Amino acid sequence: MQFKESLKKPGTRIIAEFKRASPSLGDIDVTADPAERARMYEAGGAAAMSVLCEGPRFKGSPEDLRRAKGAADLPLLAKDFISTKERLLEVRDAGASAALLIVRYLDDALLAELLATTRALGMDALVEAHTAEEIRRAVDAGADIIGVNCRDLETLSVDLSVSERLLGEIPDGIVRVAESGVRTRADIERLAAAGADAFLVGTTLMKSPDPVRQLRALICLA
């Protein structure tokens, strides 16, 4: 199943994230194994898996995609600061079925070019925005999956009200993803009420002693 299709399945659709570290938290679990996590996330009912492929800040690489791909049958999102066609090809070849494109770091022409490239490669793109203007740019570029990141990438502060306010700015027909700050079932219900179709959950799962149980609790599976 492709990434976009997985976000339209019935029920609560969670993109479960794998990351060893982050700029806001530092090291989370530097020994974490993407293959093991992929199996856990699949068992927990995740719709898809996000894999941090960036090295200096997140201690990831495309090799983590390869390991996750070989361990479970989950659509994989390559999460990185992607700005070139070459990087898209690299993560596609490593097993990604979708790639993150961050509006803040791309001008309009490059965003449209990278979106076209993902489609030519048979991939989907999660286009990330943090403001109403960035949502407009994503829509104008032709994005069909838009994520609202409630984390400010400059201050690293998290505010769920950002997602609540902006999810409604995304036109009907586009898949809406709430990113960052999701910790509880109550958070999911709050963001679903604001229009979210899917939820990207990272730190909560990476820090959990039982990711399978944590995921099932977020999804409300028995």
C-alpha cells in the first residue's frame, strides 16, 4: 500500500516515527534499531512509519529506511531536509514510498519541481507547513498531502493550537496531517475535531518502554 492510501484507511491513522535524536531533545535512543521499531509499529497498528534520514541532528541515514523496509510491510516516509532530486532518488531507492518536503526551506519553483519528481518516481510527498501562507504555497504547488507542524522550527516550541487553527485552512480533498506534540488520545481527539486525517507521532513512541501498547492506546485498539 502506498503512503497516501494508508492515510485514508478507516480508524485512527498514525504515522509512527523513528528517530534517535532531535535538536529539541538531544539524544533520545542512539542505539534504537529501525527494523525492530518497524515490527513494533506494525504490531501496534500504525498506518505508516516515518524514518529520520538526516545525520547531524537526528543521527539517521537512508540505511535506516532499508532496515525498516526489510522488517515490516509499512509505507515509509523519508523525513529529511530534502532539497534536491538526487536526494529524492536516494531515499526512494532505500525503500521510501513518500518524502517530506518542508515549505519553509524551498522556494515555489523548487517545491513544485520536487513535487513533480516525487510523482515521477512513483512516490507521495508530505508537504509540511507552519503558517497559513505556507499552506497556500503548498496548495498552489499542487500538494495532495499537507502536514501542519505545530513545532516552530526556529524556536523549537510546540503549540497544538497552531494545528487547530491551521488545519481548517487546508482545502477539502487534501489529506491533512497533524505533526508534533501528539502525546495522548485526548490530543488526537482534539486535532481530529480540528480536521486532521492522520497524526505523526515521534517522541512519545521513541521514549515509550512499550511502543506497541502506546500505539494501541493512541489508536484505541484493544
